[in-house]
Amino acid sequence: VVREVHHDTMTRDRRAKGHLGIAEGLEREDQLHDAVVERIAHPRGRAAALATDVGGSAGMPADLVTRAVAWLRRAGERAAHADTPQRSVSLVSEALALLDAVGGGDERVPLLLARSTAYGELGDVARSRDDAAAARMVAAAGGDERAGVRATGALADAAARRGHPDGGHGRVDDSPD
């Protein structure tokens, strides 16, 4: 209870710096391995979210959001490989929310595709298709042909999961059936 009261009375700026300090301390550990990825991603994500909530923070690194997104993506990929797609959706969604908050986009396509795959594993075909379609639109807007091809493949996978008679190999446009 004391910890919660103390935490709730701290400013967002101070909490952001605290979360960042925890993440940096974990990163300095000699043995960075998969088991600590999410333990680093969480405080990095919280620090970035809190800092963006207050419009930036003095003393915070300029690459705060970029590094948080990278750690969250890595943790999301790890969760997907560990057969925990719901956790993967949560981590990747947190990374996407950070990108939305700062208007960033370099990582948007791979994050959308990762979440599309996780939604597909959860059987949420509509969200899987929505994320794949969004990834394809972002790729096309950025002129990234390779990402567009990956997104089109994800759309085909979503169509196949939905049980299209063509097995997902036919039409994969963004229009509803």
C-alpha cells in the first residue's frame, strides 16, 4: 500500500525517469537473454508512455520511444514464439500506441504484421485481416514494396483462416466480402 501511495503521488515525469532507470539497470546486466526481454520492455514502454503524456521530459534520451518500441517488439516476438499470442498482441499494441503518440512509423508495418499473426493464432480473423490491410496501406504509402508483399501474404493468410473457398489465394483486397 505504501508503495502504491508513493507511486501515485509522484509526477509522471518522475515516474518516467524511475521506469527508465529500472530498464537501463536491467540492460546493464551481464547476461541479456530472452527471459529478461519483457522485464526490460515493460519499464521502457511505461517510461516512454509517461514521457509522451507530458510532452517530453528533460533528461530523457531522444531515442526513448524508439528504444521502447524495439524492446516491446522483441518481447512481442518472444511471446509469439512461446505460444502466448494474447501477450504478443498486448506488447505489440503497446508499441503501436507509442508510435501513434509520437507520429512515428518506421516500425509500424512489422508491428502490424506481428499483431495480425497473433490475432490469427487467437482465431480473431477480422482483427488479423484489419492489421494486415493496415500494414499493406502503410507499406504502399511509404513505397515499401517488400513490406507490401508481406502484408498481402498476411491478408491471404487471414482470408484462408476465414474459410474462403479460394483458400486465400484469390482476392486479397481491402474491401469487405
